Amino acid sequence: MYNSETFDEMFATEETPREPCRAFVERLGGVSIDELRNRQVAAELHLNNMGITFNVYGHEAGVEKVWPFDVLPRILGYDEWAEVEAGLKQRVTALNLFIDDIYNEQRVIKDGIVPEHLIQTASSYRPELRGFSPTNKAWCHISGVDLVRDRDGKFYVLEDNLRCPSGVSYVLENREIMKRTFSTIFQGMAVTPVDQYPEQLLRTLLDCAPAGVDSPLAVVLTPGVYNSAYFEHTFLAQQMGVELVQGVDLTVVDDYVYMRTTRGLQRVDVIYRRIDDDFLDPECFREDSVLGVRGLMRACRAGNVTLANAPGTGVADDKAVYAYVPDIIRYYLSEEPILANVPTFVCSDEKQREHVLANLKDLVVKPTNESGGYGIVLGPRATDQELAACADRIRANPREHIAQPMLDLSTAPTLTADGLEPRHVDLRPFVLAGKEVYVMPGGLTRVALVRGSMIVNSSQGGGSKDTWVLRDPSGTDTWKAMAPSA
Amino acid sequence: MLSRVAESVFWMSRYVERAENVARFIDVNDNLTLGEGVDLSEQWAPLVYTTGDQELFTKLYGEPQRESVLRFLAFDPRNPNSIFSCIAAARENARSVRESITVPMWEQINKYYLLVQSSLQNARFVAEPSPFCDLVKHASHTLVGTTDATMSHNEAWHFSRIGRLLERADKTSRILDVQYFHLLPNVQDVGSTLDVVRWSALLKSASALTMYRRVHGRITPDRVAEFLLLDRDFPRSMRFCVMRAQDSINEITGSRPGTFSCRSEQQAGRLRSEMDYTAVDDVVQQGMHEYIDGFQDRLNEIGAALQKDFFTLDTDAETQHQTQSQRMLR
């Protein structure tokens, strides 16, 4: 019997589906487990044939793995999604205003909303960019905000991921595979399409080209074939029809960026870069970087090339700054935040630190400048020794730690060796911000395939699911209203 | 297009063509040794010469034997020209330009790689190499067809065609060189069964037998040489390959016919016109081996010139001029 111990994305009780999933569960009733397994095998074969892979670090260079795909979709109702979408737009709008302010007037600091020392000590803060403001004041053109759903079914923002978030290619591929391998279950279901993302991304990039460029040229900059997200880089470049370049393909002359073509040098106006700040420009950041382009930052500061995301956006992605995002939203937009933050204790604050140290066993401790689940200590599951070591690290380096209560992740039915079982999932929607803000319907649902595990990362036993946002029952779809203008 | 992409597309095609030719060599040679009744180990040695890797082979295996030659040519990752190595390299090249080739092309090359990889463990290969060779040839043809049918015939497509044709010209010349030398002592016994069988095998290794028959009918050594060297219409003949490669270079540069704007274009054009006005008797008189040696050198020169003309730009020297013209283009 299917039984989740927390909020389940498909079933309200053992027997009854959640309202948005009713039609799907009815259809699923006519499909045997064996049939599901056949579809699963077909999906995996397709992934393998298409070489839809990610690279695993820490193994031999170039080891590609197919990312496990689960054939059962995660379904979101129209209304519940509408609220998430509004919340994401609000959040990204406020974060863009915040970053622009931080590198210019710093009103938010002067008005006492965010402590100055927090910004000064954020390792992702780039003082080189003081006084800089990108086209349309768009700093984070592309964000992949991580959301989780707690026991009560409420969404919380876990991380904002403003620096090269990946995963969107899997959203598009998952939908494709779903249609290919499970067309019968798709027929007649009113699911919002996701296919317009590449078009929206290209539009966002071109909208943010340097002023005065008539027909701007955009490229995707990748660290190369051994990067874990290389598949995605090629996918996005291909879908947008732009060149996928590596650092060696670019050169900077008189503060303009050019790519080396078979017909000589050609100017580049917008770079969707999938290289971290540190490696962008050996002249400005890490000198030993062979991935970047010498002089790129000069070109960027001179306003001759747009980098997406802009360098320095990571300052709003610092986990200690994260704690202030609700205040940041109130400050810039005079609105109450629509999406909740996970309550966060900032260890650089003495009072909060004492609380954290006293309650370590019940909290999750995270380093402020890491992503991808690295360096996290789960209090309730840690040994005494691990907790003691963690406490030492916090005392030695309070600025670099935050703590949060342990959340439950919602579950969704997943095909396992023992039939359908609840597995924990999260959700990473993708938000584009150029002239306007666009939210892709749904996003990437990652699933922890190991029973009870809450670790959804692909490198650590996670898989993914297609994410369905059901269409507006009243028939006025937001995605149609969002169609690109001429 | 990006220079790096042009180079990768060129090599991708080149490696695929190389793998296909190795499969052809194996297939025909195996076919030839069947039914001979005696140990024909010595028949496997020329195969290693054909691919030009005899030094490496001797180092790894010593005397050529059927099994070792088969493994070396098909699957040995230590041999950079084995079918496995070639397809792995082709796929790596394709992977680095995945955004510039079409989805069906990528799917085909990826499946091709998975096919070869899954055959590594195939115990039946040594006993029966032919089914595997067929699969390789088909996979190559499917890729070429997919490329022609799904990719715009743009600059990238032309670079891919040049890569394929230069490789094919080189391989046809090699097999002709080795087999001609090998078969020559028998030239006097025209009409004897074995002779015709082996000359036919030479044509078959280039899938040329049917087309040869239609053009020349009976098999004679000179006509076979002529067909593989100088036929104007047969897609695996050396001349055909050079002609079409030059066409593609022309398309890329946009030079008027009979003119050239870079070294590679000049050299390809020169080689082509020489072949246009060459008769097989001239070649025989000069000596087949000497002619082919010279031909291969010329191909290498074209390859090196392509590298310099398109793949590695001397940007420092060019920068000023190019940035000026680009600004004006805007």
C-alpha cells in the first residue's frame, strides 16, 4: 500500500489523489506495473541513444552517466503554480534591484536593512564592479531557484542559485521523453508546454545586449566537454541556434570581444557564460584560469559586452545574505514576500550563533558560499563527533555558516524495484529576467531514488521527473499571454 | 563559423571514414582467406601495411596473425586507428560541437559509438568478423546520409565533406598501393582463377566491383588501377575525392573557378588538374608505388594548409585588419 510519511505530491491519503492529480491517477489505474517498467526501459534506452548524460567529477575524466529518469510525472495544479510563479517573479525582481544597489548607491546598507560587514565579507562580492550597472539593470538573467515543500504542503525557497544554475535542459528533454515513451497517458491531459524556454532565453539575452547594437550576436561560453553540465551547454546553444564557444575561441581587442572564425574575427555582444566568476578572466580574477578570456572584464565594464549572468551576482546568493531576502523584498518592492524563506540563523550574529551552537542536534548547518549540497551537516543524523567538529568550524569561522531547521521534503510516487513507492522530491523552477521577468512553467523535479534519502543531487543518487503544470481550467493560459512579441 | 568547430567537424568525418575503411579492409581480406584451405597467415600482414601502423603493431604483437591483426584493427584502444579508437575520437569531436551538428547526426554517431563499444566483448568477432564490419559500414553510411539530409549544406557541411574525402582518397590509394604490389607477380597469369578473385577483392574493398563492371567489363590490372585512381564518377576513386574536396574548398572561400585565395585551395586545385590530365599509362610508367607515394604527400600538404588557412588563425597578425572590417560590417 502506498503510504507517505509526509506531504505527498500525488496522494492526499492512501486512497485519494490530490485534486490536481485526480485525472492522472484515474488513467494510471489502467496501467500495470509491468507496463510502467516497459516504459521506463524505453525511456532509458532513448536517453542512452541520445547521449543525454552528465559528467561525474572525481572519476576518470570524461565519464558520462545517464541521469536516471522516473516515468511518473510530478503534477502541480494551476492555482498552486500561479502562486509560486508570482512569488518567483517578485523574488528575482527584488534581487536584481538589490544587486544593482549593492554595486552602486548601497541604500540598503545605509538604511540598515542588510549589515555592511555581511556584504564586505561575502566571498562572492566583487568590489571590482563598484559603479557598474548592466543593460536593463539585469544582473541575474537566469536563476534556478530551489524550492521544497514541507509537511504542510507549503513551498519554501531553499536557495536562489543565481550563478549558472543548471538543469533546464533536462526539463525539456524529460518532457520529450515523456511524450515519446508514454504518449497514451499524455493524450487529453491539459499540460502547459515548456518548449518555449529556448526562445525566451534567446530573447532575454538579446534584450540585454549593449546599447546601440542593431542585431546583436549571442554565444554560450562553456568550460568544455569535461564540465558536468556540458550536455546542457550544447543543448541550449543548439536550441537557440547560437555558437557554443570555449575560452580559446574568444579574444578581446580594444575592450571588444571577438570570436575566432574561419573568416577571421567576429564581434560578440552577449555571452551566456557557464563559467564561474573566478575563472572568467585571468586578468581580473584567478590568474591560473585557462577557461576564461583575458580582458573580458574590461570589455564588460566598458559596456561592450553583456555577460549573463553578470559577474558579482553571487553576492545575493550568499547563504547569509539569503536570510535577509524577505526584508530585501519588503524594502525594494514594499510588498510582503509571497514565497517563504526557510527560517535561517546567521552565525556571524552572536545571539543567533549561540542559539545554533546550543541546538546543533536539531539543525542543518550549511557553509554560506557552497552549492550543490557540499559541506552540509544534518544535525539529527550526525554523530557526536561530527557535531563537535561542526561546532568548532562555526566558532572558527562564524561568517561562513548558517543554520536552518530540518525540513521534510515532500514525496512523489516513484517506480522502484518494489513497485510504486514515495520518494522525496524538490523543485527547481527557472526564472529569466531581462526587460521583463519570465518563469518557465514547472521546472526540474529532482527525486532522491534511495528510500528515505533527501539528497536529490544527480551526483549522489538522484534522478528526475517530468514536471507538469496543469493548464488554467478557465482557459486563459498565462503561457499564451507570455508568447514572444514581434 | 568558429575555427575550432570547423576543425572538429573535419576530424569527426575523417575518423568516421577511417573506421569505415578499416572495416572494409578486414571484411575483404577475411573473405579472401576463406576457402583457401591452408594457413594464410601471411595474408594478414598487408592489412597492417594498408593502415600504415605496422611499427606499432610489431611492437605490440610481433608477427601478424589473423587474431592479433583483427583485434588490433578493430578494437585495440592502443591503436589510434582502430575502429574503436576512430569512432571514440569521432564521437568526442562531435560532442565538442554538438550544437553545430543536427540532433539526428548526433544520435547516429552516439549510437554508432555504443554499437562499437558493445561489440568489444563480442566473442564471435574473431571467428566471424564480417557481421561486425557490415554494421560499421552501415553505421557510417547512415551517418553520411543523415548529414546530407539533415544538415544545411553550409560551411560546416563542406568542412565535414573535405575531411571525409581526403581520408577516403588516402585510404583508396593505400589499398591500391599495397594490393597492386602484392598482386603484381601474378599479373602474367591473367585469367587464372585466383588472380581474378583477388583483383575483384581489391575492387570489393572499395565497393567498386559493380560500378567497375559497368564501366570496364572484364577485370585487368591496368583498368582496375585506372578505376580506383582516375575514374571521374566513382565516389571512392582518388580523383573523384580530390575533385569534390576542391569543390568544397571553393564553396567555402567563394573563389571564382580556376582561381584560388589560399594555400589549401591552390594545392587542391593543382592536384586536381594534374589528375584531370593524367592517364593510367603515365602512372604505370612512373611506377604505381612512386605515384601513390607522391599523391599521399600532396594530400598531407593539403591537410596542413587547411589547418593553417582555417583552423588555427594567426590572430595577432590579423587582429587589426579584421576588427576594422568587422566594425564596418556592422
